[in-house]
Amino acid sequence: MKSVIKLLRPHQWLKNGFVLLGLLFGHGWNNPQLVSSVALGFVAFCLASSAVYVFNDYHDREADSRHPKKKYRSIASGKISLGTARFILAALLAGALLLPVVVNEWTILFSLIAYLCLNVTYTLWLKHQVLLDVFCIVAGFMIRLVCGTYAVGIVPSRWMLICSFMLTLFLGFAKRRAEIEAQETTRVVLQHYSPQLLDILIAITVSMTLLAYGLYTLDEATAVMHGTNLLILTLPIVTFGVFRYLYLIYIKGAGEDTGPDLLSDIQIKLALAAWIVSVVFLLKT
């Protein structure tokens, strides 16, 4: 069971929090139908993302077995047989796709299908294409955001879309930077990157992320929608969180695995909690 849980990577479900952003910023938490739809989308994406990890580990098992760290993964190490892995993959896919079908949430189903097709293409081809590999990761996050907004009838702010796009680009390029520092050998695309190029891309995307978030909080449409012009007060929290992550990447050698890095650093967890509390308080007042 421990090997199965490790294979599913539940700590990576944090990324599916993008599905919930529309509910928070679209003031949908008082609508039981919206809450149930978004919650269903979140659960379905957790199953789908775990299915993607299983498929990736199954496909890359031979390369992973030669890697100093990845050789301990459940499939590469032989702790889970190929037949069991295929069964788990089928069960996860069935659960993810049947959930929206049962409750007639067809737009969520289409979002899931797009997400799965994107990630299959990524595993088989796109992850070897420079720049396209990171943009593919970003597309996965944006599909999650669309599922939690347009798919359930919430129209997201243009600044939210831009900020989410730039933030996920930053995280993607930061991951590649960390992999180069760790001398990752199984990711072929890294030979097409350099630390200097990634430093430039990280600087651009960090700047654009903070600028877009700041403009979002100052936008008149944001103030009208949320009934407050005080969201700008959350900008220092966001700025600290981003700078703290840069510190972890460049000083502590983190960044290879975004989920655990975010969950293991107490200051980032405190910043995230402070941001959530501040946003909820300001939106309600």
C-alpha cells in the first residue's frame, strides 16, 4: 500500500488547487451547486493527475531504473508489477472520467479529456522539445483553472488568467533550473537549456507574475466584483512567497519537485496561509 500511495503522488494534488481559484475569486462559495461542481472537478483532477504520474512512471520505467533517485520509484524498483500498474491506471482513469458523467458535468469531462490527452502527448513527445515542454506543463495548469471557472459558469478575470499563466511558467522554468543544478541525466531536453537562459526566463516570469497580480488587485473591475479595493494589501504576502521560493531554488537547491518543496518550507506555508486568510477576510468584508 505504501508503494501504491507513493506511485499516486498525493502530495502533488496541491497543484489541483488551481481548480478552486475560480470558486474563491468568483464568489461562488455561497452557491451549493457551484461548490459541488468545483469539488467534483477537483477530485476528478486528483484522480486524473495520479493517472498521469502512473502512466509516466510506466513509460519511463527503464530510464528511471538507471537514475540514482528515480530507481526507487514503485514501478522502476519492481515493488509494483507492470500488471498491477496497468490495473491502477485503468481504475484511476475510469474514476476520473466517470465522476463528471454520472452527474452530467460534461464541460468538466471535456476538460479532463483535454488534460489527459495533453499529458500523454507530453510523456511521449513534448517533454523532449525545448520550451514546449514547459509550455505544456503550463497548459495543464490553465486547463485546471478553466475547469474551475468557465466549466462551471464562472468568468475569470483577465488579470487572473495572465497571473496564473506567468506564475506557472515561472515554476516550470525554475524546475528546469533546479534539474540542471542537480545534474539530472534522464531528462534529455535539459541539454537544450543553460543556467543563463533559465535565469533570464525566471527573472522575466517572476516580474510579470508580480506585476499581473498587482494590476489585478488594483483593477476597477476587481474592486466592483469583490466590493473592496484593499486586495492590494495581499501583494506583500505574494511577493514574499515568490522571493522565498527563489531563495530555496538558488540557495537551498530546491525546485526539482514543486509540491514537496512548497509543503516542506514553513515560511512558504505560513505565507500561503496568510494569503488565504487575508483574501477570504477581504472578500467577505
